[in-house]
Amino acid sequence: MSRTGLTGNRKKNRRRRICIAAALLLISVLLLSIYIRRDGFGLLSRGRSEIDEVVLTEVYDGDTIRVRFRDGREETVRLLMIDAPESVHPDEERNTEEGRRAAAFLRELLPKGTKLYLEYEQGKNRKDIYGRTLAYVWLTDSTSVEPNNIKNNMVNAILLQRGHAVFHLYDNGNPINEKYRRVLEGIR
């Protein structure tokens, strides 16, 4: 084989490797863009928290709801980092008009049958001392930590913005999500 033939084969092999590398790069960029689009801001997302898709079955009050999971079980959920005034306390004297308004607002925001997404704090303890599941409740499955996404899609934040709840840390022994804390604590 002539020297020119060897050089031509090398050029073809080099072009082939460049085309393969470019195709792999294009596929990687495409997959990354799909991930970012699905998660809102992908690279800025909250990490690997578990998300459960649920259906609302009842609003108890301004910070407590009942949901049904895909497997059919139902649980009571207490919204993290907020506290709404009482409206269904057994001691009627503790219930307030503000609490009734908070519950009414939450019922209007979340009609029965609404699909919701529960996000839990990192850690082993998902329940409070009353057996309620503690969670951030989302209207969409995009749980990006971008502040506008939190304010527009996290039910906990919406209640704060509308004045139906106050910021409140609920200590269940788990590490606190500091990104959510900064956004929620900043809502007045």
C-alpha cells in the first residue's frame, strides 16, 4: 500500500472519530436540556429528595391536609416551615376567624382531587409527634430551588404570601433545607 493510501485511511479514521465525538456531545447536550427543562433549573435543583405524587382528599385547616398515595393509603400531611392559626382545635376557644379564613383559602386553592407533589426533608423522621407526615407541598413536580418557582408552586410559600400563615420551623430532628428556609423566611 502506498503512503498516500495510509494517509487517506488515517484522515478517514480521524474524521470518523470526530463525527462520533460530535454525535456523543450532541446527545449529551440534548439529554441535559431535557433534564433542565423537566426540573425547571436542573443544575440548581434541590438535590435528591424523594417526591411522591398524591391526590388531595381533604383540607383540615390552614397547614394540614389529607392525601391519598398511588398505592391507595391515606395520610395526614402537615406543611413544613409554616404555621396557620387554629380553626379545628378541639378547644373551640383556640380557634380563630383568621384560622377559618386560612382553611377556606386552602380549600379554594386545593379542591378535592387536586394532584399534588410531596417533598420531604432529608433525614429519617418524616412524622411529627401526632403521626402527621411532614412535607413541602407542591402544585407541580418541578421542585427547583429558584425563588420564583418556590413562591409560585409551593403551597407552603403561597400561604405565607397571602398572609394565611407565618414562618415557623418545625423541629423533627431532620436537617433543615436551608435554601427553602431562606426563601420562606423572607416572605412577609
